[in-house]
Amino acid sequence: MSRFRKFPLVLALVAVLVAACGDDAAPERGGDNGLEKATINVAMLALVVNAPYYIAVQEKLFEAEGLTVRTQPVQQSTQAYPALKAGDVDLVFANNASMLLGHDKGDMRINLVAEGSRLTPKFMGVLVMPDSPITDLKGLEGHSLSVHVLNNIQAITFDAIAAVNGTDPAKLQYRQVVFPQMAATMQKGDLDAIHTQEPFLTDTVQKLGARMVADGGAAPATDLPLDGYFSLETWTKQNPRTAAAFQRAIQKASEIAADRAKVEAVLPTYARGIDPAVAKAMTMPTFGTSTSAERMQKLIDLMVEQKRLTNKIDAGTIVFP
């Protein structure tokens, strides 16, 4: 897992790389293209699910829409929330559940400008060491299980999977460990199992011989939206043409990302340290070529059912058309 501990350096390099793709001195106001803002700041992670954004940068799809994007690298999307609230960041790539929880509490009234990725079978999964006595999902009851962030999309989707497979979600002992540290923590014996996602999943299988005992992308979680590009509700109201231009660029890039060779090619430009063998073997998510209120509503309804949201939010009020 040492390859994945280079993220702080990687993120710094991403900032340099993306800055080189546009003029940092570009004006903040819109120009002749009719956009309210010609330059926007976007807080980004360095994960597989971010591939369409970096394809859009590489293919100059933002420029084709009259946009200059300034990438603000972060290790967790929550680090960008203060800047989003203050207006220093226009958009943040974030986990859907995190943003919905903030919206529900009134911390941030948000809009989903563009869908990021959707869950596919085996894009996420629960792994154990080769000699573990745990052999199936039921066997996870009473054992420690890592998630990247507590009370978030991994626990939400996996609790749903557990519930329909005769496993009591209340008996799953979730512990928060960030993706790059999960495999090493389990190898030391500090975790019984890890709930991870690509490329960490394939890397752990190849390097530790880990076994998958539960598919984190199985029904009824399959095709649920995982993440997306969010703004404040006030921002899209003030900048609807800018938001639409960003959305079009991301959706065009997501169509390109349907070719996994394109994803494998762009990954080294922003997420250095991924083994090429892992990149070729890993499972891909579905990248969003449209932004669906119906799909978001399914996630909202699941979170209400699990009592994670206090209000049944109407997805139509969140999803930017």
C-alpha cells in the first residue's frame, strides 16, 4: 500500500498540472460567451471516480464551453466545505450522502450540478485476509469493518445489501479508516475486514491475496449514485449558464470515460502511484452521462428508510436540470 501514501505530493502535482491547462489570471466575470462566470474554482479528489473531470481538462472540453477551471486539490471533500460556503470554491466533487446530510441539517443548501459515478458490482467490496475465518457476509456480524467515512455512502449501501441477505446491519462494527491505509491496518491485525473500493480493492487482492467475502455493489445498491459535482443552491441560481456549461463538459467527458482505456490513460496524470496492472484489472464504476433526479431520489429514500435523514428531500429541488 506504500504506493498510495503519496497522495499529498500527488495532490500538489495535480494543482500544478491543472493550472498549466488554463490562465490563472483569467477574469472572474463572464465574457462574450454569455456565461456569468468564465473562471470557476473546483475542489477535487484524486480517485478513479474523478476520471471524467480530468478527461475534460485534457480534452479541453471546459474550454470548448467557454470555461476556465481552477482545480483545488483536497484529500477529503469535507475539507472544501468552508471554502464552498464562503464562495472561494464554486463547485466541489463530493460523496452524495455527505452533501445530503449537510442539506438535511440546513448546513448547506446544495445543488447537484453533474452526476459523478454510479455503483457497479464489485467496484466496492469487503475483503479479509487469506487465513481469516470469515467466509461470507453473515460471518461479518460482530467483527470490525472499515469504511472511509462513518455514516456515509459505504455504510448506507452495505447496510442495504446486508439487510436483504439475512445479516443484521446493527451487528456490523464499522470503523473509520481512510482507503489508502485500510490494507495495511488489516494486515497488522487491527481490522477483521475492510470495505474498500477501486483501485484499492484490486491492489489489496493482488498484493495480500485478500479474499472478497461480500460484494459492496450488489443488489439493491447496484446503480445507486455515489458522488457528484455540487454547488450551493444560491450559486446555480446566480450562475445558471455557467452551471449548464460545466454540466455539458462533464457529461461529454463521461461518455469518453465509457472507454476504460481512456480512464487508464488519464489516471497517471492526477493519481500517480496506481500500478498499471491494477488499473487494467480493476472494476470501473458507471460514469454519469446524465443527471437524474430519479436516481438521486432512490438514494434519498434509502437514507430516510435507514433513519439517516430526518426529512424526505425532494430530489427535484436538488438536481440541477
